[in-house]
Amino acid sequence: MAAFSAAGIPVLAAPDPARDRALGPGLAAALAAVTGEALASDLRREELSIRLRRAALREHGAAARWRGLALAAGLPVPPHPRVSILLCTRRPEMVPFAVEQMERQRGVTAELIVGLHGFTAREAAIPRTRLPVTVIEASAATPFGEVLNRMAAVASGSYLAKVDDDDWYGPDHLADLLLARRYSGADLVGSAAEFVYLEPLDVTIRRCIGTERFAPLVAGGTMLVTRAAFEAAGGFRPLARTVDGQLLQAVEAVGGRIYRTHGLGYVLRRRSAYGHTWRQPVQSFLASYQEQWRGLVFNELMEDGARWRAEVRT
């Protein structure tokens, strides 16, 4: 049962107390949520699949087992890796929202590097957070990629995670990226931009994007790269735009591997193309989609999205 779950395969199973004790409370609870009715929905099945995989790998994966054995024997274990979150913004009004998205991350040791691009800390209300915070200020004339490189230079983590200031992130976003990095062995991992909120139209769409595979493209606001791969690739290119795509190409050019994991812990907010470093128009997202909902809609893995939904609709 643990192996099926680690592979993301939902299984309908009768209650079995002895089995559940062996699986552990987290995996047992995820398994109990699998019902025939839930599996009838493609989206609900994917949610169940991800919860099963998380629980199985965190409780029964090789790394978890070795740590458990070492702790039981009184042996020291290495600390969990630190993730340095690179949050660069040109919009002072988005800083509180973006910091809150990172504050809610769980199951990961992280620090926050905030890049203020074109304004100073006196002009931005940086809220208090449990995360260690470092602020970098850069003039508006500084290329976006150069600002990101300055931020990476002061980061202390063995992983660098780039996030956007206006997108929504589920509480397990970073933990899922680290998990995908562990089971894929990739140098850079990222999520699919599977869910997109088209703000001018007040519509949320789910796009059909292949996930859990090695692929050359991931969502730019979800990239997590090892420090070694980042440095081998030469960091971000000192450009005003296309820095995400350039980094992906650079990682592949030095022999790095890129892995695209699920997109259920991330919702891309798409405003008008003006003002974005990625100039794809809103209408292009409607060319191909799997599902569509009116308004801002979150799947269950996003958790606690009611307040943001209300804020967007006002």
C-alpha cells in the first residue's frame, strides 16, 4: 500500500486497523479519503494522488527511514536543507501579499530575500514574519536578472526558489518542490502553470499540461534550483525580460536536468500583458484549457483561499 501511494496511485481499501498502524497516521488518513465518488472526478483524483504521494514518501521514503533509524540509535542527523526564497518586485503594494504567501509555507526551512526593484524599504510595508528576511534595494534601471543575481549572492540556502509577487502558493508549495527534487534527482524543479486566474475576465482555467516528468519548461514563479546548478549555469542573465527561460536553457546547457511536478499548489495570476516581463496576452490562455470556472477558484491543495477570493472579487 505504501508503494502504491508513493507512486501516486489511489487505492480503494476496506478499513484495516493493523495496516493503518503500520502505514502511520498521515498515510492512513490520506488512504481513508479515497472513495469511489472522489475518483470519479479527474481533479479530485489528482488531489488524492498528491496527498498519498506526500504522505508515503515523507513517512516511508528512504530518507525518512534513515533519519528515523539514526534518531532511534541516538546518532546525529544532518539538518534539513535551507531554501532561499527570491522575491523580487516592482510594486510596493504587493509586498504584504507576497510575504504572506511565503509565511504560510510549511515543512521546509526557509529564508526570504526581498528585492525592491525601483523603490526603497521606506516606501514598502514589509510585514513581520517568522522567516529570516534580507532586503536588497536596486534602482529601476537595473536589469531584472541582475537584481535577482544580487539577491542570490546574499542568500545562504543550498536551494534557491524564485517566486512572483502576485501569484498564489499553497502551504506545501516549497515542500513539494523539495520532495520532487529528491525523487527525481533533477537539478532544477518547478511546477506546471496548470491553474491560471485571468483577472481581466474574472475566470479561472485549468490547462492540460503534462506533469511528473522531465521537461524543458516549468512555471517561472515556481523554479527551485540547487546552488551548484545555479552557479554552474552562471546565474540569471542580466536582462530585463525572459530571465526564467534563459536560466532554464542555461541549466540544460551545462548538463543539468529539469523536472516538472504537479501544479495544484500554485495559481498563476494573469493581468494584462502590459507591465509583465512575460508578455503573453490574456486571450492566449483561452486557446486550450481543460476546465473553466467563473471567478477566482482554488483546488483543495491550495487551502484557506476564501479571503483572497473575496479580495480579488471586490
